[in-house]
Amino acid sequence: MVYVSTQKPSTPIEQSMTLEELRQGLLEIAIDQTEKISRSELIKIITTVGDKLTLTEANQVLSLIPTVNGIIEISSLVSHLQSNSE
């Protein structure tokens, strides 16, 4: 028999990646060595890698991030995440 707890941990779970590490990772896949990534590419990443989001969750999260012609500025994304984590 396997026991699975449904209670949330009493201490917050530490993030496994810093915002700077996220920024560096996104820069590696940025469009043409710029600080920009396509929204569709970012959705593909966050729905298929690591702690995957559903497509609905990904769209909800990215609806908060400004885009221009389907392109997200990485510095803007990181700034937005930083301001929401404080």
C-alpha cells in the first residue's frame, strides 16, 4: 500500500531555478541572438518540459505578458515575474 499526503507542505517549496537562470536559458533559445522569444515557442516549452502546464494554463499565464506581433521580450518577462514574486 502506498500513502500519498494531500496536505500542502508547511514550508514553501524552494524554487529550483532563479530568475537569472531562467533569463540565461531563454537567451539561449532567443530569436537570432536577440532578447526576444516567440510566444508560440514559449508555450511549447512550458507545456512539454519540466513541471508542465496545460495549454490553458500556459495561455492564462502568458496573457499577462505583453507581446508585440507574437514576440515576447525576455527582459520584460523576467521583470514581470520578478515583480510578481516579491
